[in-house]
Amino acid sequence: MRVEPVDATDENLEVMFELMKATEARARYGLRPRAYFFDYWKAQAAAGRAQLFLTRHEGEVLAGLFATFIGWRAWYKDGGSFDIKRDLQASYLMQWEVMRWLMARGITSYDLVGTPNRDEVGTGSARDGLYTFKSKFNPEITEFVGCWDLPLNELKYKLWRRVGERVAARLAMRRPERFLY
């Protein structure tokens, strides 16, 4: 089995998106449209802040990962795997090799992203499987504060808080997919 950094060509990005679709079909966590990923991947790769990796065995692609990085920090932005040869656990080798690749470039922090909060572990959510996988590298969950609002228009902000957020939440709950981020 071999993990390789590859160029973010349309062909390689198409393979990566197919890997993500296969993973989503298993885990049912929701997947944004293809254009969302392609735009992000191409922009980050062109800026020199990301790398696409594919893992192959006997010529077959088994898994893929898109990592982003800035300075000494990196993030596991996107990943996926096909159902073939799952007994080889290509995703584990891939994470390990990506960590080694990042370390060789001076990156000392790698966030696996997408794990549930501590109080959600083991509740049967779509992210339980992600936690099981990612906890093999480090079982500690680091929780961050989250986003802060900077209201530029007090009146519009109050209206958003009173009505807009509730309407947006109701509309989101009607969607069949539940995005991780």
C-alpha cells in the first residue's frame, strides 16, 4: 500500500469527491455539493496551503485526504474511502503518512477536525464512527469556543437573533443531510 501526495488536478479531485461520496453513503453525515469542494480545494492548493493525498493498493485507490495548513498548524479538511479492501485499513496508514509528511515540513499541530463534543460521544450520532477512527490517534477531544458575532448593524442583528436564526434552524432541520461543518 502506498500513500502519495498528488496534484489537485480535476481528475484527482474527482477521485477524491467519489471517495467522500462513498464515505457519506456509509456514515450518512451529509455532503456539500461538488462545486463547494472543488472551489475550496483548487483555491487552497493554488495558494500553497493544502495537499491532496491518495492511498493505493495494487493500482486501486482506496482512500484520500485533503489537508490544509498555515504556518505550523494543519487540519484534516476532507477525507474518504471506498468500501473495497477495507480490511487493509488504508485510512489509518494514510493519516500516519500525512502526519509524517506534515512534520517533515515543520508543521507541529494537526487537527483531525469533526469529532463530536465530549458529551456527545457514544450517543449514536453520525460522528460516533469518526470519533472511533480519530480516537485511535489521540482520544483527547479539544473543544474550542466557537464563533463570535460582530454586529455591524444593531437593528438588523436584533432581528436576526429574534427571527432569522430560528427560521434558519427550522429550514436546516428539514434537510436530509446533517453537515459536519
